[in-house]
Amino acid sequence: MSHSKTFTDQELLELLEDLESDRVERKESIAEKDKIRQAICAFSNDMPNHELPGVIFVGVTDDGQPARINVTDRLLLTLSDMRSDGNILPLPDMTVQKRILKGHDMAVVIVQPANAPPVKLKGSISIRVGPRRAIANQDEERRLNEKRRYRDIPADIYPLPSASLETLDELLFRRAYLPYALSPEALEQNQRSLKHRLIAAKFAHPGPSYSGSIISPTVLGELVVGKKPTDQVPGAFVQLIRIEGTKLADPILLDRELQLPLPNLLSELEALLQINIHTNLDITSSPVETRYPDYPLVALQQIVRNAILHRSYENTHAPVRICWFTDRVEIYSPGGPFGQVNRKNFGKPGECDYRNPNLAAVLKELGYIQRFGLGISTAREEMEKNGNPPLEFQVEDHRVLAILRRADNIPKNRVKSSIDIPDAASPPGPELRTQDVSRIQTESQTNHKQNQLYRRPWFRVFAALVILMICIAIGAIIFGDARECLTRAQVAPKPIPNTYYIPPDHYRISEYLSPYLL
């Protein structure tokens, strides 16, 4: 990625006097417009990979001396128009300035290296070969295409040069990712260094092989194993708001921001979803109680995971937002449709594309995605089975809104339950496997039966009698000990003054002590 650089007069003078530099082009006047365009194209392509801007001096001779031309606004405008007159594509990143160097006016054109080379002038690719211009051959054009592909990598594995590998959590990488991504045999045989493992997982990027760049974390690395992902990717968090009402202005019961790496974020988010789901019990229709949640956990999981997966991380700092009203749940995902998905075909079976393909692969490795392209279909099926209204979507260019409405077919013979348990059909993540779901269900059912027992009147009377008997027994024990102590105090002999008992074995010692004892 190129970064705009401004030059001081001293830096420009040094470049102007460096006759061998391949970053400088000198022109006496604006008459040679095509050669100036070729120089703009060559500096944009940055074939030597300086990753530094090139400079075109207009009003200078080949030996670096002022040509003493009049630099007018019209001349500067003519140079500026070369950027967008349609001859150079894609449009170059350049600035035009009037500077006074060596006591004379000069027009200075500063051209930044292009992010998406090759840049072409009327279909031809101009490059710099030493201090002169040339037309790129087939091999040079291939190298420029490789530079573009490096910079055009998917947004989720784009390198973050401002961060270092210290921002990644090595312990989380080894414990929460590697065991799910690799088999135990592969882990045992893999003797590569941490840096190479991070690069292989696409959590770090080495930069292009021809540049010798420093290894830096990728967006994917910060999202999955970053110590604090929002420091490098500001929008990488989920906000859950529980509202007592049907409007945003109604009272807020819960407001949580989950700013965690994805394995921890998804686990905590699933726990929050389970807590907020109200389950109704039907204990009269059949011998076995039936549970009816107001929202199916699987549907919520699928839509929330889709929002995290398909959102845009590079064009916005907005979070994924979950607004939980009394009659519906709204889930906002920043970033509109991507690729072949548009407003018309959004949500249709088989229509899918991935803005973040590498993030999708990681979620599948961690167990949060079982099959690609079926998240919305699964959510719709679960909503229908649970008796909820159909899933709704509002698709805009800048965001996607999913609306899940509460089940409205609760019969009179259902009673509310404070026990909210996960649905056994929900696809478990790494922190909630099938065995864990079964265990949670068994424990919840046992606790529920115990709660029903405690509510029975005869059980409460029996418990009160037992407690009363225990209290009587403890009182009797305490009273008996106190009475015995009083009895002993009454029969105890009174001490005789100035007399002391000396054991027989200590007579000899008493002879020495007798003067002191009398």
C-alpha cells in the first residue's frame, strides 16, 4: 500500500541534482506531454519496487539547471488534467505543485506508487529501467500483475502494517485454534516456528517476497487470536441490547459489548442468547412436559454467525448489533450484499458469496459452521418448526437487517418456565459440544423436578418439622452441658491458702524451693 509523502525543498533539491536516480524525470517545458504521461505511468508502476514516490520536474534541463519558464496556473492545470483525461488507466495518485528551487519557479509532479498495477498509457505499460523509460515486456508485466494480486487479496487477510505479532495471543492460538485446525498427529510432527505457523494459518502476512517486508498480523489474525481485536479492527465487536418495549427509545434492560477474539466472543454470545430466550412448558397435554422457546436458539445462532462472517470490516467501524425487543430480535450486519449476491437474490438457496472467505474457513474449522450456504435456510426451517413468523430481511447497500419475530402461537395450557436450556438440535461450537448439550439438558430437567417437589405443601410441612426437631436436639445438648458445668462448680473444694501440693517425686527440688514457698 502506498502512503502519500510530502517533500521539503531540500529533499527536492537532492533529487533534482541526482542525475542517476530512477525516481526523477526532468522536462524543460510542458510541450512533451506524452513523455510526461509516460513518466507518470512509469512512476505509478514502480517497477524497481522502491515503494516511494517519483518526481517530475517541469522547467528543468537534463543536467538539473532551471529552464527559467513561467509557471502559470494554466500550466499547473494542464499537468493536473493528465491524471483524469482518460489516457492513463487506472487513474494515478499524483499531486501538482509550484515550487521555487535554485531561485526559480518550477512545476513539480509527485507520483505515488499504484496500489493496483499495471498502470497503462493508451494500452501500453511504461516502466523505469534505471534513469530511462521503457515499455514492459511479458515477464515485467507478469511481475506487475503479481504485485496487484498481493494488494488485491481478500479483505480478511489484508496485512496490518501498523501492528506487530505481539498483538496476537500465542496461548489462544495454540489452545483454541490449532487443536481444531490440525490433527494430533500433524501437530506432533509440525516443528515449524510460531511465525511460520501464523503465516500458514493466514493470521500473519510476510509481505511480497520481493520487498523483504516485516511480518505483520492480518485482519483474520486479529479477529481470531488478537489480544484486543478492536485496537486494530475498530468495528470487530458485537453489541447486544435488551429493550423492555418495542422501540429503541424504551427502557434498556441490558447493554453488552463483546470485544473479544472470535472463539471467546462466540462462546459468550451463545451464553447471552440462551439466557435471553424464554422457554414455556406444557405440562398438561402429555405425560412428558414439552418445551417451547419464544425463539429457536439455532435460528439466532445462524443469523448472528452470518452477520459476523459476512459483514464488512474494512469500510466501516460499526459493530454487529443485536437489538432484542419484547416482540422481535433485530440483527444488524454492516456492509451490504457482496459479489454475486444482490438485493433480488439475497437469501435464496444456492445464492452465496464470501466477502471474508478465510474467516469462513476458520469458523468451519472451529465447528461453528457445518455446511456453507445453508445458514439462512436452516434459520428459516427452525423458525417455522418453532411456530415463529417467517424470517425477514431488509437489504441495503450499506447494511443487512435480519428480523426474527417472537412466536405468537403459545396456547393457554402452557406455563412460563424460568429454566432456559439450549436446544439439542443446535450445532455446537468448540465450547458447546453434543455431550455438553445433553449434560445441560439432564441437569436442567433434574433441577426442574426438584423445584416442583419443593413447591408441594406436604413437603414444606415435613421440612419444617425436621428443622424444628433438629433445633430441639441442639438446644437440649447445649442445656445439658451448661447444667453439668454448674453442678461441678458447686461441689468443687475450696482452695487452702498458703498450702501447695508437691508430688513425691519432686521432694528434693522442694527443699530448694521451700524458702520461696513459705
